Amino acid sequence: MIKVCAELAPEIAGRLSRTHGWRVTRVGTRVRNPLLGMPDAWEQQVLSEFAERAGKGEAFPGMTRSELVTEPGGQYYRFMKAIAVQPQCLLCHGPSDQISDEIRTVLKNQYPFDAATGYKAGELRGAVSIKQLIPDRTR
Ligand code: HEC
């Protein structure tokens, strides 16, 4: 199970990134792996916006946001899709006193900066985030 979240998801993201030239990542509202899961400024802003939209009654499944963003390196298409906490995620992302000793030990050893616990089912866990460079046709 830890392998699905720890290896399969980053592996799929990495493959999509290589074959399409997109940067595909999974970011968290709180982060277990700061190297892969930390949102940048735009992503952080969209995560707060997702939480706000949920507060107004919109459901997380199907909640997305896209925007054309100009950065010093060029113009990018950016897209995010909300990820909600499911009951089965609590095994590893729930309140730490509810995580089994075995999993707690693995997490403590492998993720010394883990902040991705204490979630409740139905909360916003994070988002899938895609960033694609738009070719500059004027060059
Ligand atoms: C068996 C343990 C386990 C379960 C169950 C689990 N995760 Fe994770 N999750 C992890 C680990 C370990 C990582 C760190 C992965 C890495 O190294 O990038 C992680 C990372 C993440 C991240 C990336 C952001 C971060 O914190 O680094 C998201 C988003 C995420 N999980 C969502 C979920 C969701 C949604 C579910 C339920 C559908 C879920 N996880 C179930 C162990 C788990």
C-alpha cells in the first residue's frame, strides 16, 4: 500500500512528464515528501481557492482550475485537479494516534519532514498539477 502512494504515483507522474514534456506532480495542502509534494506559489493559491470553493458547497471530485501563466521562462498552461481524502487514505494520512505502529515507524524513518497526517475523510488532501510550456511560435 505504501508503495502505491510512494512509488506508483510519482512513477506515473514521471512517465507522463517524460513522454509529453509536461511537468506532472502531486502536491499536498500539507506535505510528506517536500522534494516532490511541495506546492509552488501558483499551486498554493489554487489549493486555497479549492478550499474556498468547497466551503461554498462545490464537491472536490471534478474540481479543477486552469490558467495561462507568463513566467520569465515563457508562457505555461497550468492545470490542477483536487484530490480529496478518502477513508482508506487515513491509514497513512489520518491522525497520528490512529496510524498503526508499523506504518508510523516506516513513515518516521523515510519521511523525517512528514506533515501529511491529521487529515479527516472528505478534506482537501492536495491536487494533481500539470504544467506545460507553450511553444513560442514567434521565434
Ligand atoms: C500506505 C500508506 C499510504 C496511503 C494509504 C496513502 N498514502 Fe498518500 N502518501 C504516502 C507516502 C509514503 C507519500 C510520500 C510519497 C513520496 O515519497 O513522494 C504520500 C504522498 C501523498 C501525496 C503527495 C504530497 C505529499 O504529502 O508528499 C498525496 C497528494 C497523497 N499522498 C494523497 C493520498 C490519498 C488521496 C490517499 C488515499 C486515496 C493516500 N495518499 C493514501 C502514503 C500513503
